[in-house]
Amino acid sequence: MEKLSQFWDMVVEVWKQGVYGIDVGQVVVAIAILAAFILTRRLFTRFIIARVKSAANRTRTDLDNRVVAALEGPIRFVPVVLGIFFAAEYLKLEGNYAVIADNLVRSFIAYTIFWAFYRMVDPFSFLLSRLEKIFTAEMIDWLVKAIKATFAFIGAVTVLGIWGIQVAPIIAGLGLFGVAVALGAQDLFKNLIAGILIISEKRFRKGDWILVESVVEGTVETIGFRSTVVRRFDKAPVYVPNTKLSDSAVTNFSAMTHRRIYWKIGVEYRTTIEQLRRIRDGIEAFVTGDDAFAPADEVATFVHIDSFSDSSIDIMLYCFTKTTIWGEWLAHKERLALAIKEIVEGAGATFAFPSQSVYVESLPGTGPEVFVPPATKPQREENR
């Protein structure tokens, strides 16, 4: 019994000393407090936030819906912070442990606050849309990213300050390191500057169809700090460094005011002058009379007998459609092609195709065979 009593005393001693001198029972209760607040977090999300969302849905504006959606994560984290705080208070820590627990709670509070600020940038980014008259949408996107990065940096500085870490000496110490990194990251800074130039010059925007010879052709998706994502027409994304887009000639097809149609229509050489004039006038009347094509006072419009090719008389058609949308342009071009075929056939003419004529003066086997007499023998052979 004495040994058993000693063993029990050891169990009680270990229980009281517990973890770093804290009673195990208190640790268990503290864990239970934290778990209870975590469960409360689920109930809080299910009932409170759900009701707030329901109230926001009943309003006419969409801003409150976006704000609630942005703050949902930070709000759900609040019960966790409260659980840590009450668990630490129950433990009644002393000395360094109390300082660590206090700093931990303060750090989580700062994290939650700046997390909320970070998430709130997107719902209120519409306020920056008023600056689109001065800046492009891409510059506003960059500004939104910069604001987010600022909140993240301030939050990190706040947390480090809570733990007594001075940020200024760290930044000063990183100065020399930054110079060394800058020497090895010249391409990164070049691409960053090139991206700024692309946006400031308004070369292209998101959604534009661009062509960079020997580099890429497709639709711009994003303009990043280092590279621009261009999705080709086969739906494959291409990540192009900004320097290539800044230093090269970029054709922005989305900036076209009109879309061109340039054809050479070949008819046979047997076509008469009257037929040529009728075809020319008919095509010109169709182009100028159709509302889908831009008028001649806005863009160059020509329908003329152009040249004598090897196997055809060519009529040049040069005009522009009002639309720049590819699908609509194809539809207008199809109508024009059908109209031209109808005009040519209505004039009694036919289209020419590449051909080659061969002229032969005579063919073998069509006349009488020429008689060739045998050669005579020399005289000296006859006298033998």
C-alpha cells in the first residue's frame, strides 16, 4: 500500500506540474474552452451570417452583398480569437508565458483586422472606377493590387511590432541585400517597367486581340507585373514577358474602326467591255447601297477594272465593313460573295480560273507520209 501511495503522489505531482508547470486539468479545460468557441463559430456562421446575407439580399444594391461575402472569412475567425483569449485567461499564466499568450492574442487580433481590410478592397474598388477617365482599367487593377499589398505589409509590420521586432533595422539591413538582388533580377525590373509603359501608353487592354510578329497572336487576358497572359485562338495560354510586348511592334486588331475586304475578281478574257462595266457598276451599287459597309466618305472604297492577268481580267474590290466583330464580318463577306457571283452570272460572264494555252502548228500522223528515196551507190562500185 505504501508503494501504491507513492505512485499516486507521483501522479498527482505530474498532474499539478503538467505542461510547463501548468495543471493538466487547467490545460484540458482551456482546450475545452477553445473547442467550445470553435463549435460556436460554426453556429455563428450558420445562423448569424446567414441572416445577415439574407438581409443583404433584400436590398437593392449589390454592395452590401459583396461586403458580407468579403468579411465572412474574418468574421468566422473572430470566435477562434475569443476562444484563444478566454483559454489563456483561464490558465492564469505568469511571467514569460503570460507575455507570450498576450502577444499571441494581440497578433491574432491584428491579423483579423488587416485581413478584413485586405478583403474589403475588392468590394470598394468600384470607387476607383471613376478614375478610368484618367487611367486605364489595367492601371486600376494594379492600384487595387498595390492597396492590398500595402495592407498586407502594414499588417505584417504590426504583428512584428507586437513581438518587439523592429522593422526599420530589418529594412535598412535589406538595403544592401536588395542591391545585390537587383543586380541579379534586372530582367524582373525591366519587365515591371515595361508593364507600366504598356498600361500608360494604352497599347492594349484586357480582351483585345493583338498580334506580335514571331511572338504571339491572341486575346489578352491579364497584364501582370512581370508578364502578360495572351490566350491564343487554340485556347492555349501564352505567358509573354512584358519587355517583348514593349519593345516590339504590336498590332491591336480590337482597335480597328472598320474591317477591310480586299479582293481581286477575275473574269474570262472573252468578257466584253459592256459586261465589264455592268459587273463593276453592279458590285459598286451593292457595296454603297448596303448599310453593313462603311460609306466612301469615311473610308476608301474602290471598284475598278484593275489589271490583265495571265488568264483573267481582274476587277479590284476594296471596301470596309462597319463592324469589326469577326463573326459579323464573315457573314457580311459571305453575302457580298454571293452577290458578286449573281452579278457576274447576270451579266452573262463567267469567272476565270488559272489556265494555259498551247499552240501547235501541226500534229504527227495527220498528213501523207513523205517519200524518201534510197541513197545511190558510188560510181566506182558499179564498175567493179
